[in-house]
Amino acid sequence: MQTQKTGAIRSQQVWRFDPAYTTVEFSVRNLWYTVRGRFRKLEGSIVIDETDISGSSVLAKIDARSIDTGNKRRDVHLQAADFLDADKFPDIEFRSTRVARGKDRDSLELEGSLTIKGQSKTVALAVNEMDRSRSPRGEEFVYYSATTELDRYDLGIKYGRGIIGRKVKVTINVQATA
């Protein structure tokens, strides 16, 4: 796709998350151990502007009902109003507001609005460009890995104070195709 920006031609390409190879994983400490989990259903897109990285963007939607910690009873509770309130707010959404080069050539700084339970918070992600490759059939793929730490209280999830940790570590691995 070619777009115009202040007289210069920009080259933007849209990449779609491959849900079979894209993961959103999290961990949070509680009083006795660390709970680890992931979300099984998500979709998203990345617009990459090769000439001006600040013209790039990311949009991701995660199905809150797809949370999986390996414990069905805990997963049901995490979907309930105490945590994600997935019946009322089925989608967790991230929409980027800023993309910039990071400290080295393979890193990016990504900021955006994360919406959980109808509450939005600006979050920063440290992103590493992992690879770009082609399949034997000619399909082109990009791979990114991103990390962040969220304060769940800032997103209105305050259940279990003093027992469940406040900080949630998140790791996102994306494989996307053009």
C-alpha cells in the first residue's frame, strides 16, 4: 500500500496475526506460588511503515473467555466479575498510539491503550524484531516478541489484595503474515 505523508511516499504493509503461532502469556505471583497462563483466542494486525517506523501501528483483540491457566476452576473465576468480567467485557484490546525505534536496530518501543473491563490504560511494550522469512510456498512472515509488566489495580482488577500479586508480567510472541 502506498500512502502520502507531507509530500513523501511511504510504503506500508499490513500483516495479520497468525493465531496458531501467536501467544499471549502472563504470570502473576500469589502468596504461595506463581500462576502462569495464556489466552487461546486472539486476532490482530500490524501496519509496518518501512520508511518511517513512527507511521506503523498495532491493533490486537484477545478473547477474555479464552484464558487458560491449566486449572478450569481458576479459569472460570478469572473470567468472572472479580477479574476480567468476560461476560460483560468479552474483548481485551490493545491499540498502539506510538511506535519508535528502540535502543538497538532490532528493538522497538511501542506504546498504546490497553482496555480491560472497559477501563483503558496507557502501557509500554519493549518489542524485539525477531525475524522475517518466507515459507516454501512463498508466504512472507514477520516475528516479534514483546514484554511488559502491568499493574492490575490500574485496570480495575483489585480482587485478592495481599494474596495475589499486583504486578502481572506479560510476554507476547507474534507471527504475522502479509
